[in-house]
Amino acid sequence: MELTGDMKRLVDEQQLGFVATVSPDGWPNLSPKGTTAVLDDSHLFFADIASPNTVRNLTDDPRVEINVVDPIVRKGYRFKGTATVHTNGGSYERGLALLAERGSSLTADRVRAIVVVEVIEAAALVSPAYDQGVSEESVVNSWLDKVNQQHGRR
């Protein structure tokens, strides 16, 4: 499937994806990945910095779902696909280069692998806050009000 411009924008802006895999005993494994990025029109990737369970699970079962959400507007996407783990070679080097282009200081000595996900299916994630016809501006203002209250600002 081809990623839309909005999907790419959101992934590039947020960079944090929640990666869901299935462990060998059938239990879900959910792990945040702050290196989630767009590889090309149909692939996402993330770096394995400290992800032994995620990588082991994907080696056993390559099915994966990545959720990327803008927490302020409470909208995002879920990406389902299959993963391949690259510990060297072209995909590994390309992932490192794309992370560097994005401003990451990660180097090969910290990145155990680049995990490439072929996106097979994607769907919008939209908070139920919008169910009653509330505007995006209203959702953002509500979030800002909560933050200001937490910090004693009104």
C-alpha cells in the first residue's frame, strides 16, 4: 500500500511509534520506538537500540502494527505490515543515513539493527473526542487548558 502525504507528515513530525508484536508465548509486546520514520512510499522503519524482545518477536513472527499519534490533536494512524530485521547491508546503511538526515546522533555502534516494515494496511486513528462534532481547535485548546492547570497557569 502507498503511504499518503498526511501519513508521512505525521510520522515525520511525531517520530514516536508504538510497535506491537506477538511474543512466542502468544502475549502481546508493545514497545515505543522514538526512531520511527518513513523509508519510502510503502515502508516505515525504526532503529533497534535496545529492543531485544521486539526484534526476537519479529524474527519469529514478522507481523507488526505501529501506531503513531499526535497526542495534542488526538489523531494518527495504525500501520499493519511485515517486518524484516537488517543488521548490516544496504537497508541498514540507508536507515542510519535517513536518521542522520533527520538530525539523529545515533551511530552504527548504538544501532543493533534497522527494522523495515512493509505497510500492508493503514487506518486512521481518531479520538472519540471528535464523535460529537468537536473541532480540532477545540481538542487542542482542551489539551492546552489541562497543561496550564497542571502547571498552575490559567
